Amino acid sequence: MDTDNIERYLNSFGKQVVNRAKGNLQKAKAFFQKPLGLGLKQFGKDLLGNVKQDIIDTINETQTTVN
């Protein structure tokens, strides 16, 4: 393979990877967005504060286990 063909192949492959990732992110966003929206209606603004704290706690726990 010459350099031009390799570059074209890598560009094409990279675009496929990015498009696949975008699709997966959109599915994940839709999956979490609906329950959070329903919870917000039911539990109010306190829900978002609790979700935020859960995320912070999880990050801190993960950092503690890694270190």
C-alpha cells in the first residue's frame, strides 16, 4: 500500500469510529434523560443535588481505590 491509500483508509476508519461513538452517546443520553426527567417532576430540584453528590462520591471512591 502506498501512503495515500493508507491515509485514506485511516481517515475512513476514524470517521466510522467517531460516528459509532456519537450514536452510542446519543442512545446513552436518551436512556438516562427520561428517568431523570420523570424523577425531577416527582421529587423536584433536590433530585439533581442528590445525583450530583452521588457522582462526586463515586469519583472520589474510584480515585481512592486506584491510588
